[in-house]
Amino acid sequence: MEILWAPWRMEYLRGTAVEDEKKDCIFCRMLKENRDRENLILYRGSSAFVVMNLYPYNSGHLMVVPNRHIGQLSDLQPEEMLELGKLLQQTVRVLERTMQPQGFNIGMNLGRIAGAGIADHIHYHLVPRWGGDTNFMPVVGQTKVLSESLQEGWERLSEAFRER
């Protein structure tokens, strides 16, 4: 039997990531720090940013997040909504160019009951998809297989955002 080692998921499985978020918003903390590589931030705009998901559903799973700490979509200002939309478009283009996915899941979970892991700071998820990317591993083995490390993905994608 092969063993797939993903120790970075344990924090999520134990629930400590959600507990930490209750104390301090991870998105707000990331924005305050000048550690984009460590925080997996790929792009900073005037009112929104693009960041890799630390617990990705698939390789290339990114999030587009408003800079302002808000929990309701209806609280976005028009200029914030416009920049989020433009960044969603730009992020799709970057992923198409760098990863050649065959499709995307794009969405937002509003509220904890709807599945939001970070409910107090809204964000869009962009998940690139390929034929056959869902197989027996996540269904039967409760294990995700990612084709590259987060840092390798950050290197490739951050370069693509700089070239946009």
C-alpha cells in the first residue's frame, strides 16, 4: 500500500484553523504582513487580493478576497464588487495559461451553515478542473492527491500574475 503524506492538512482536520480564525481573521492578518510568499498571496489590488488556498480541493485552488473585513456580500461597495469581478476574470486567465484546466468551479459560501470556513470575511473560490480529477482517492480513501506543492504552485502562479 502506498502512503500519501499530507501533514499540512492536520491543522484543518483537527479544527484548529477554524478556531484560530475566530481569534484573528487570517485574511486580515495576511494583508497586514509583508510576507506574501509565506502567506501564498499572488496578487494585491487596491480593494481585493488573490491568494492560494492552504487546504486546496485541487491544484491551483485560488481565492479572490476583498481587502475589507466584511461577512456579507451585500456590504460590498460598488468599486469593491467591480475589482472582485475583474480579479475573478484575470485569475481564470492566469490559471488557463499556466495550468490548462478543462473547466472551473467558481463560487462563494456565505455563512458557516453554507460551508464557509472563514465566515466573517467573504471570498470567492476558484477551483480548476480536469477530466478524471475526481477519482476513488477522495471518495473512498478520504485523501486528496495534489500534483505540486503549494510553494511550487506559488512560484509559477505569482510569475503569471506579474506578467498579466
